[in-house]
Amino acid sequence: MALLSRKTTDKIGRGTLLFSAVISISITILIICSVLFESLRFFKQVPLTDFLFGLHWSPQTALRADQAGSSGSFGAVPLFIGTLLITVIAMCIAIPLGLFAAIYLSEYAGPLVRSYVKPALEMLAGIPTVVYGYFAAITVAPYIRSVGLTMGMDVASESALAAGLVMGIMIIPFILSLSDDVMNAVPNSLREASLALGATRAETIKKVVLPAALPGIMGAVLLAISRAIGETMIVTMAAGLTANLTFNPFASVTTVTTQIVTLLVGDQEFDSAKTLAAYALGLVLFMITLALNIAALTIVKRYRERYE
């Protein structure tokens, strides 16, 4: 009787888990199909080449059929450049700070320090992004502008630099936590062997620990880039809405996620090219983040060291 009950419980458990997995996969497929279908509708109105390689973004169209309005310009290159610019700035902040903090916690900090410092740093990941956005818009952006004006530079009130700096701070715990876990997975026997051969602790970290943990660190960096590309609130509040084709970090730029939010807000006709453009941007964003995630998983899987 007990064995029958155990088998029944196992069947129910497996069925529940299978149902959950099927539902999750089905929802993902439905989202992809929905975005793809609406994107194809957009590309029937706007050529794919104009969208991917156009240099002017001005999606202003008539709100209703009885109104006169511009036919719109849907060249997405300024959005891609703005997204790339802010992501590069964020990574220049997050990668060195996150990696150096992970090295300190993994190789130098004692158990007591580690037990307090790591949770304190990881708390940054729990702060809502809208709070980071307010901080960037109210504090960081005005400070950068005032410093720039003092130095005789033309700095916009909303700039890529302000958004990138705050976004980099937000991503530090992401790289820190993953890199720390990867370096802690390196066996102590490798460190002891290096030290026994006369290497210093710094040389051991540089020549032994980091090379062994490099695949995991690269995976963490690629996942962090995906996180930065998909960020919305910070860039919406601190980088501006102007689609400028520029690599100037002091200029106001916009990103793919910001424009998705802008295009879907307000009184819009769902069949208009302006609204459907949000789905096309979402499809491009999905493809980019998917490629980065696949690359990260491939690097970790192919080059991961297995220790016994």
C-alpha cells in the first residue's frame, strides 16, 4: 500500500513538473510568434533594408485616418548606435569594478569580511531600476552637465554618459556574483601548487585562477551585456528620447527599449506603422539578446574546466 502511494505521488509530481515545463515553453513560443507576426506586418509597410540601415528615425504618423500626418521615417541605425554607446559605457564601469571586487572577495577577503561585503554589494541588484533612473536623472546627469559647462564643453541635460554610468553601477553585482562563484569553483589545490612553486598570490591569481575561471567570467560578461541592452527605465529617464546618430557620450541619445515604450504609449492605431515598429524593434532586441545568451552558454560549456 505504501509503495503504491509512493508511485502515485511520484507520477503526480512528474506530471506537475512536465505540465509546468510545457506551459513555460508554450508561453515563450507564443510570445515569439506574436512578435514575429506583428513584425512581418510592419515589414510589409516599411522595407527591411530601410529599417535596418536607415539613418533617420522619426516615426511620426497620423493618429487617426481623418488626420493629416507625416508618413514617418523608420531608420533604426540611430537607435542601435545609442544602445551600443550606452552599453559600452556601462560595461566600462561594470566589468573592471565587478571583476576586481570578485577577485578581492574570492582571493583576499576573510570569511567575516566576505559574509558582510558580498551581501551588501549584491543588494544593489535588488534596487528597482526606476530608483536608478531617478538617481541618474536628478543627480548624475545635472552633475555631469555642470562639470562639462565648467570645462567649456557642450553637455546635454540628458546624456548617454549619465545613463551608462548608472547602468554600470546597477550591473556590478551581476558580474560580481557570477565571477565570484566561478573563481571559488577553482580548486584550492591549484592555488597551493602555484604558491609551492614560489609564485606570489598576485601571480597565482593572474596565471592560475583567472585562466581557469575565464570561460565563466566571459559568460558572466556576455549575460551582463544582454542585461544592459534590455534595460529600459534608466535610459528612458536619463538618456533622452532624441534619436541622434552620434558616438558623443555627452549628447542625448535614445535606445531600442526606450523607443518601444514611446511607440506603445498614447492614442495610437494598432495597425499603424508607428505602433508595429515597436514589434520590429522588439524582434531585433530579442535576436540580439538570444545570440548573446547562446554565445555565453557555448563559451561556458565548451571551455569549462572540469576538476575532480
